[in-house]
Amino acid sequence: MTKVTSQITVSLDGFMAGPEQSEENPLGIGGERLHEWFMGQRERHPVDEKVARTLLDGNGAYVMGRNMFGPIRGEWSGDWRGWWGEEPPYHVPVYVLTHHARESVEMEGGTVFHFVTEGFDAALASAREAAGPTKNVCIAGGASIVNQALQADVLDELYVHYAPITLGGGELLFAPGALGDARLEVVESISSPYATHVRYQRAIGTSPR
């Protein structure tokens, strides 16, 4: 059965990106420090390496927000194709939530970006269909989209990587009211000096929407 999951890194004060995101600064001021456990210059700690090996496992489709896809706001202009070069790491369909229609963009390696204007529920439904019964749907981010998934109570599993930094502003996970009726419980917590990795799942006895 298809599960809906999310894997995200946040600061200790709860931000998934720093303030003032832009094309030059896609993760906002200081936001690149969030991912040093994964993409830093040092050799990965064994705990972080174990987690990193599983980041994309089992996913048959993704849902992401337009802010995660790129810095363009309003009507589309130019030929922006994402932050990840010609071969993004996803290799499956990715459904991008936006208020502005756009033709799908096919990339090398199997990633296809589809642009959904009908809202979160429509994007999730398309992703579930694309993933099929044996693969998961991953809510890739940013914070607004993960918060929508929490508020809609559709997440079966949430894996949060807490980086030992503060950002003081930006894109906030667990914004006021974001949890809605979702009830989660901790099923795993492991740490390195560079991150604490906490896996939450839907509380026993509760059912997805």
C-alpha cells in the first residue's frame, strides 16, 4: 500500500530555509548550513551516512511547492528547470504546486516535473496514482507544503533531521495550527555530532484521511 512520507532538515528553531531566499541564495541566508550533515566538506559521520543512503528509497513520486522548485514568482518566465541540473535526483514524476499553469518538463534520468494548479489534494492524488501500490509518495517540501500535508493529516511517516544551528527566520515547519488533527509518535531517534534524525509515524490506532 502506498505510504505518504516526508524527509526534511530543520534548524533548532524550526526553519527549513533561512530568510531572503533568492536565485543566488536558494536556501536563504544561512540555510546552506542546514545540510552540512549530508553535503558538508567533511567525511560523513557513519550515522549520517546510514541516513543519507535511505533518503530517496522507495519513492515512486514526489510533491513539492513552487518555492522549492525555483525562485520565480508570479507568471512563469524563461526556461527555469529546477535547481538540480539536467538530471535531478528524483528519477520519477514530481508534482509541483503552483498558481500558474505550465507544460510538464521532462528531464534526464526519468524525472518529469508536472505543474498542478488545482491545489494540494489534486497534486497528492496524481502522485499516488503515479507511485502505484508498491511505492511511496514523498512530500519533498518546502515548509508550506509539508505543513499542508500535516494539516490534511495524510502523512504516514515524517523523518526530521535536526541540524544544530538556528536561523532566526525563514520557512517555518510546524507553523501555528499546522499539525491540525495529525497525531505522530517517535519510532526512531539517532544522532551524530552534526544532526539528530527523528522518525515519526502516524500514531497507532489513527487512520490517514
